[in-house]
Amino acid sequence: MVLCFDHREKGNGEVANEQVFIPGILPKIPGWIYYLFGKPIQTHGRGDHILKDREKAVELYLQIKSEVEHSMAYLLKKWEEDPYRSIFNRVVYQVFHSPHRDIPGFKPD
């Protein structure tokens, strides 16, 4: 049995319009990789008791989960706003500007 989860059905905007990619049959056009280093989560001083206290471990887990979800939502928003996310727009920019000039990216808020 094969399970397939398609998150495009629940999504909106450009994510919902993304086409299905079948590896080996259709070439995938390269795109940007968006990443964000979030703020550090302080674990120093919490010691081993956090591993033994289920409630504290769940609290830390939910804090980490919340930070990761916030970062992902932020990056998806920036991805949708990025005028240079398609390879066509990046190539056009490079043609009309110096090849040594970087394509503009977004500045973190």
C-alpha cells in the first residue's frame, strides 16, 4: 500500500498551483533554496531533568515546533513575494545587468 499526501489541496496561492513533478520523466527546473536560521532556543541550564519530566519535554517540543512553523510560514511568504524565483526572471535580470552582480534577494524583517 502506498500513501501519498498532497498538501497542494489545502494550500493557497502559488503553493496550491505547483505542478506535480514525476522524477525521471519531466525535467525539474531549478529554483531558489530559501533558508532561515532562527533564533537560538536556550537549553543550557535545563539539565537532564527535562528528559525525565514529560511535561517539561513537551513544553520544549512545542516551543521548538512553534519556532519552526513560524520560520516556514515566513519563508513561504517571502517565496511568494520574490520576483526572481523563476529561472526565466533570473536569466532576464542577468542579461540586463552585469553577470558579476548578484540577483537581489529579500532582506529579513
